[in-house]
Amino acid sequence: MDAIQITLPDGASREMPRGTTAAQVAAQISPRLAKEALVARVDGGLIDLSQPLDRDVKLSILTAKDPEAVQVFRHSAAHLLAAAVLELYPNVKLGIGPPIENGFFYEFVREAPFTPEDLEKIEAKMHELASRDIPNERKLIPKAEALELYRKSNQEFKCELVEEKAEEPMVSFYTTGKFVDFCRGPHIPSTGRIKAFKLMNVAGAYWKGDEKNQQMQRIYGACFVEQKQLDEYLRRLEEAKRRDHRRVGKELELFAVSDLVGAGLPLWLPKGATVRRQLEEYILEREREAGYQHVYTPDLAKVDLYKRSGHWEHYHEDMFPPMELEHEELVLRPMNCPHHILIYKSKRHSYRELPVRLAELGTMYRYERSGVLSGLSRVRCMTLNDAHIFCTPDQIKEEFSGVMRLVERAYRDLGITQYSYRLSLRDPANTEKYVAGDEMWALAERVLREALDSLGLPYKEAPGEAAFYGPKLDIQLSDVMGHEETYSTIQIDFHLPNQFDLSYIGADGREHRPVMIHRGVISTMERMTSYLIELYGGAFPTWLAPVQAVILPITERQNEYAATVRQEVFSAGIRVELDDRNEKLQAKIRDAQLQKIPYMLVVGGKEAEAGTVSVRHRSRGDLGPKPMAQFLADLRQEVDSRALDTPASAAK
Ligand code: TSB
Ligand code: ZN
């Protein structure tokens, strides 16, 4: 027999006839594996289960437990989508159709937009094609033939892909019934197992992501191997939508956007402004404790300042264009560092004064592209909890640890428990984005790594994510949709001190160059507020809540007593409202609950007589009557200790 050796992941080796397929191997191992198999891995690459094996190989049979196999499954689902669309709308032109996180998409050009009803029809067609269990078959055809095939069917985008991608004379195609796609594969054997999917939406996209190209419609689908995974995903998505800060921000009147003001320029409404004010006061207090000095500096400066700093050369694309007046060019600042540097430089410094820690809730402006703007989390005008530490090289490590302590303390007080560390490094090849100086970069990177290692912090590395002037440690949080962003950041900078010729007088009486640490502890007020809104689903811990208590008189007869209660609570420094509308108590409670106000103080005839309030908490429910003094003392304690409701219960 012409045999080959097939080695399985457990090390066992089998002799099989040449031409055996992975599917046959799976069947030999167990009927269950044969049923669950999706694709195979040979010597590192993925292949179809039906592809004959013609040499000795290491083979693994992959099932839904393997994330790569699930992506293959999703890719096959994308083909199924295209097949269904072509059956229903034979004249559409095809773009690309890859798997993505949690699903897939396929791109089409069609004059009429796909409507929700179209999506329903397409989904039904996909189910129909799936139930026919049509095989996905791989074919190799000559490139010229492939081009001819696509030319005949007017698939110009596919022609372009074949032209560009196919280096070999033969190109691989996959057919699913009548549907034929130029595709490297691999795919799952047939359509029958694709059941757990849902078409989610249609979005515009340019061919190859280039706005000069033709606009296409992308149909997105969610897709899993098992129905219960899809159900769970859709449930999580619903929950995420419910907590989406853009939605909650509107419902709870925290912030608004206006077309007339412009994209990425949110307006803080009174309630949102109150939350922000709490955050600001909180972090300023922590910084005062930690030896920071607070400054105020203007939001704009001459372009020359940014030419000197290097922003003009390396950060230009992210800045608003300059404005000219009286023969000067001014520009909105994209960062606060240069202003702080000039404050440092406004006097001479001795080594004894170092570290100098200059902090500011600094407002800055960045030209974020309209496509990436999102609510409060990515904006064009933002106020950063910023500081620049000027220190000696010996002090870097201790300063770094000091910032880490601030971050940990702030996260604890804000209830943030899930985060990861990212060491953001430059991409040495990208000279446009990063300042030159291999030695300087290597040193800054080494200092950062040492600081991280001495604190024992686990981190992942991200080349190409450094600031233009130096590497940084970023702290990453994910929003409800699982999208990760940088919040806290600590950056080591040897570049700007040079550019501005900064110095301090050392113990030797000579001038030395200080090092700069740029750091943001709670990020921008915008981004942090967006995170907290989602973390708490709008039910902020009492110390942050815009309204901490609301007085609810049962009938108009208690309005007077209610007003004195309100006054007393207000005098105790609590943010309080009085709901004396002529409404039923139930309606008032419902509204307060929707507003996620932590405490509702119900006052009826009994309470008025006894000088008490009946306390109701938004998540703990009815807490019974309490004398005013006791309620206020408890509440003060809760606010001062910044007690946290657990997010899960708070969000109910
Ligand atoms: C820390 N010069 C430093 C500063 O001294 C600096 O500006 N660093 S930064 O560019 O990384 O920005 C600081 C933080 O601002 C980021 O870590 C991020 O949390 C936040 N941020 C950046 N861009 C935006 C944006 N478009 N919208 C909201 N927040 C943003
Ligand atoms: Zn800075």
C-alpha cells in the first residue's frame, strides 16, 4: 500500500493510504469527532476536511472548541450569505466577505439600499440553503479562466481581487451550489451546520476602505456554532445596548450633542456636569495629597510653540488647523505639555525642588476623524486629568510608582476592577510619527520596563502605540461592547526637555537636564464619565450621583413639611430635589427609580407628625422610617466613604 504517516496531537501515529482525508481520520478516531469536526490543521496551516493528504503530516482535527475553527465556520457563513443574496438579487456585485469577531460580513454593491425586510428575506433564504446541506467544494482553476468567469458575470471587484491576489497560474475557488467565490479557504464541509446566525445590520463601507472608491453595503451577521452561544451573545448585546453611555446619557440628561455645535463636541447638561464636577474635585484632592501643584493655562498657543515641541512635525494631522490674527498663527492645543514646560521654565530650579509636579484639568482639542467619534468616549474637545512631572533620572522609578498608587486608589474609589496594562512602544520604521533618537527611546523603554517589573505588573506590548515623544504604560479598560480604550497613561519623555532646553541645578552646582513624566490618572473627564455611565448603567454610587436624594410628599398636604425636609437635607450638603408635582406616589417613585436616584424620602402625614422620613433605596427597596438626623448621618458616612453599590445590583 502507498502509505503516509499521520501524527496526531497526542503523539500517536497512524499509517493511512495516501489520499486519505482528515474527515476519514476523524471518523476512525470517533464518530463523535467526525460529527463535530470543522476543519483540520496540518503542520501549522488550516485545510478542508475533504482535502486529500499526500505526504506525512502532523494533523489535528479542529472543532468548535478551537477559535480558529470557529472563524472558518463564520467565513463559511459569509459565503452562505453571499449565496443567498445572489439568489434573491442576481445583479448585485460582490466585494469581500470575511469572518469577524462574533460573526461575519459580506459587501455588496446594489443600487437600492438593503431594507430590514430584505434582511429578513435573506436570512430566510440562508436558512433554506443551509437546510439543503450544500457542500462547500474547493476547485483550482487557471487564473485566466477565473478572470473570464468574473468578467462575464460583471463582478468587477472580484476581477480586481483575482488580478491582485493571485500570484500563481491556478487560483482556488469555492462553490456552494450555484455560488462560486474566489477564496483561499478553508471552509467547513457543507452548509448544514450553519444554523445559529442572525443578520444584524447594514452599514456603508468604501471598497477597500478607501473613500475615493465605490460605496458598498456591508451586511453584518452574528454567528456561532451553537444556538445557545448565539442566544447568550444577543442577550449580552441587548444588555450592552441598555447600558450604552450614549443612550443612558440621553435618558438621564447627562449630556447632549448638537448639530450646530458640531460632531465630537458634547454639551454637558446640569446632571452630567455634576458628575463631572465630583470627579474633578475628587482627583484634585488626591493630587494635592500626592504633592502636585495645580495650574491654569490657555487652550491655545502660537504655532511656534508646537513647532518647537515637535507636535507640528509629528502630530499635525491630529490638530485643528491654525487661525491667523495680527500676523500671528494660533492653534488650539492638542496637548497640555508645552504650556506646563513653560511654567517649569519660568524660573530656575535646584535639584532640591525636584520633582516638580504640575497638574491641570487641561482642555485640549484633537481632530479625531468623524468616523471614530463616539458619544463622550472619543471626542474632539476634551479635558484631561493631566500632569507633567519634572524629575531627575534617579527619581523616575519612585515617581512612576507614585502615579501607579494614584491610579490604583482612584480605580478602587470609582469601582473599576477590570483593566489591563499595555506597554506602548514606537514603531522604529515610522519616522513620520515618532521623533528620532534610538538611544533615547531605548533608555525610556528600559526605564519603563524596569519600573513595571519592580512592581510585578503583567503587561502586553503594543508596538506603534507610543506617544510621538516617548513610550508609555497605558491602562486599558473595555466598554460594554467589549471595545478597549486607553484610560490612565504614564509616559517617559527625554525628548521635550531637550527641545525646550530644560535644566535644574544639580548638587554639583552645574546644569542638568530633567526627565519628564506625562501622566493622566483618570483620563479625560469625557472618557471616564462614559465608562462610569456604562459600568453603573447610570446608577452612580451615591457620592457621584447627580441627585442623591429626592423628597416625595404623598399628598399636597405634606408639601410644606417636605420643603423643610428638603432644606435640611440640602444644608447637610446633599444634592437633593423635591418632587411636589400633583402626582400619585407610585408615579413619583417610578420616575425617581428611572432617574436612578439613590434615596427616595417618602413623607406622609405620619412622617410629618413624627419628624421622620420613610426611606426607600433604588436597589435595596423599602428601608422603613428613620429620624432625619440618623438618615443624614448614615448618608454622610456613605458619601464620605465613597461607598459603592455593587454595579450589578445598582444597575437593576
Ligand atoms: C498624559 N501629553 C500626554 C499627557 O500629559 C497626553 O496627552 N497623552 S495622550 O495623548 O495619551 O492622551 C491622554 C489620555 O487622553 C489618553 O490616554 C486617553 O485616555 C484620553 N484621550 C485621548 N484622546 C481622547 C479623545 N479623543 N476623547 C476622549 N479622551 C481621549
Ligand atoms: Zn503631556
